[in-house]
Amino acid sequence: MIRLKIGQSLTYVNFDNRPHMIQSDLAHNYAVPAHGQRTIQVDFGHGAGVYSIVCDDHTDLSGLYLVTE
């Protein structure tokens, strides 16, 4: 579980040689380039709550955003 506040930044780092797509049940998808990183701003229009996330390349691994105000 990743604990975040609305407006907080989060950086995903990818050490693989292929890109990854982080997908959430909020219809937010974030591409993380091969050997790169992607910083997102937590600005969920749905407000505080618990939201699921999964990586398209590692579908057996899933997680949660716990978003607070």
C-alpha cells in the first residue's frame, strides 16, 4: 500500500529494459520508460479513498493507493 495525500508527488522507477504501464481503477495510466522514471502528481478527482494499481508487465503483482486529504 502506498500512502499519499492529494497533491503529493510519487515517482516510479523502472530498472528494466522495457517500458511499463502502471494502471489504476481510476482510469489513470502512467507509462514508465525503460531504464527511466515517471513522477506523477496525486490529483485524483475522486477524492480520498483506496484505489487499486497494477503493472501491465507484472499482473500478478498489485497494490493500493491510500489517498488522504
